[in-house]
Amino acid sequence: MEALRLWALCLPGLALMRICAATRTPPVPSTACSDFSNKSCEECLRNVSCLWCYTHNTCVDYPVRSILPSSSLCHLSAARWGVCWLNFEALIIAIAVIAGLILVSVIACCCYCCYCRKSTRGPSEEEERLARDREERRLQSLQRKQERKVKHDEIRKKYGLLQDSDHPYSRFENE
């Protein structure tokens, strides 16, 4: 069941990768990204090392030393890489949401598995100790009850109040 949930979580990411792969054409031989400035986004992004900026309609080399392009190069909302229809802000949010869902799913699976493993192991040592103590107290209570009954029967016998268990109407015959 969990594998099915994880597969359902991974499916949108796989679909996005498939769309990206389907929309790409074979890379253009190594030409400078600046050669594609003032052309179209699609032409610029054919080369995977290029970044398209919509604000200036420029094609620049992707800054590989930093993960995200600096705002002096291009704002995240106007930067495109890979596909023209997805900006960096949306990409960052989508990746964060997917990573968060995966993390929550993994944590939930771990907690669920630990809980199931704990409940199937049987009673713990503390639960067994509590059950033994409860049984000892019950036996002691029964023993004290029996001792009280014997003591009360002796007192009844001493004062002639003890009923004969063989004949329940013996008290009425003596009167």
C-alpha cells in the first residue's frame, strides 16, 4: 500500500521529466548562449547550458557555480531553463512541495512501521510486571476475604449464630 502511495507521489515528477524530455530537441552543437539573444526562448533552451531571461529577452550561460541564477543576472520569475513555460519560482515551489510530501511520507511510514512492530511484539516487560502485580493483589485479596470469612464464622459459632449448612430451616425448628 505504501509503495502505491510513494508511486503516486513520484508520478507527477516523472511526468514532468517526461514532458521536459519530450519537448527538448537534440542539443545544438556548442555555440555561445549569447548568440541566441533576441531570438526565441525555444531556440535558446535547445542548449541545456543556456538560461533564458524574459525581462531582457536574452540568452545567457547558466551560472553553474551557483544553484540559482543571481537576481542581477535575471529575476527568478523571468528566468527559464529547460522549458519555456516553467519559471524558476514555480520550479522551486514544485520541488519543495514534492520533497516535503516525500519527507512526510517517509516519516509517516517509519512511524507506522514502528507502531505496528511494537503492537505485534506482544506485551512489554512493564505490562507483564503490571499483570503479575495485579494477579498477586487479587490473590492476596481473596486470601484476606477467606480469612475474614473464617473469623466471622468462628464468632457466629461462639454466639450460636452459625447456620447449619445441611439444613437451612434448623433455626426455625429450635424456636
